[in-house]
Amino acid sequence: MRPLTDHTPKPLLEVGGKPIIVWHIEQLVRAGITELVVNHAHLGHLIEAALGDGSRYGANIRYSPEASALETAGGIANAMPLLGDEPFAVINGDVFCDYDFSRLPAIAANLGGDDAHLVMVDNPEQHPNGDFHLRDGRLVPAGDLPKLTFSGIGVYRPQLFAHIPRGNVAPLGPLLRERIASGCVGGEHHRGWWVDVGTPQRLADLDNRIRSQQNAS
């Protein structure tokens, strides 16, 4: 995303007149989810300055700073003192999606024996081979089976990250594949709007689409 992210952290890049992360926060608050933890590394002080304590959005925001980026699982492990002992949802700060966040509390309350529940989406042009195979609400080892793409939206048990020392770099993918192989990950297929805002062009396209919708309403 450079040069856009040279002076602005990616979650603060704007689409439709406001930062990507603010769209997430507003969606979560409308869904009744108000206790939020924000991980940050690159230019994280700007995120804290922009969002504050979250009260202007009707939320309570706490922060988990990372001296350097710890990747997704490492960032979650680093934030565990703020997340507590119950299942929690994670939403990547660089995706845009019309998934119904009001579903997340019920999913968290009904994980059963699963360690995670992942929201999957159709494979985008830039990721045509997908990540995981979904069958009857379960993620299973794919082999040569068709795969969907992980949206960056998931619900997790905290025990999934207990073995990761705080401050260690740890990717999420290998951890999920291990638990999928053990039959401990559920999932669903979201067929709505989803964008991985990973390039300046995708950011511009998303901004144009949102503004077109705003002008039409």
C-alpha cells in the first residue's frame, strides 16, 4: 500500500469519507458489540489518536501495541490479557465486508468443541486458489478439493493461542491448518460483499463503489 501507508496506517486509510477501521467499529456497535481491542504496530500512535477511547462511537476501545508486527496469531497472543477467557471475534483491519456482525456473539456462545469458526468468501481475483475447503459447516483438509478464501473474520477460543509466548511472531495460517486437521474448526460461506484492501487500486475501487452507493441513496 505504499506510498499511502508511509505516513498513515492502513486501517486509517479512508473509503467513503471515513477510515476503514471506523466502518468496522460502527458495524460492531450497531450489532451490540462495544468492548473492542485494537492491535497496532506501524504508526499505531496515530490509530490511538484518531479513535481515542471509542466513546464517540459508543464503544470502549483498548489497545494492544506491538513494537514490531507480530503477524495475526502473535498479535492475538500479545493481546490476550485484554481479551479474557471467553471466545472472542477477530476482524482484520484491512478488509471491508457486509457480513452481519450481529451473528458473532451467538457463534462465540455455541462453538461447542471447536477452537475456531471462520467466515469464508469466494476467491478474489488476486487469490484464485483460496485457503481452506468448507463442507457442511466444517473446514476440512483440502487436498485437491476446491477452496474458499478466509475473510479475516473469525471467532476463536483463547486456548488456541495459549502456547504462543507474548511478543513472539506467529502466523495464523499454520495454526488453523493444524486445528482443521484435528477436526476442530467450523465455518460458513459469506456470499456478500468482501474486499481485501491490499493495493491502492483496490482502495480506490472500494471508495468509488461506496461513494456511488451513498449518492444513490
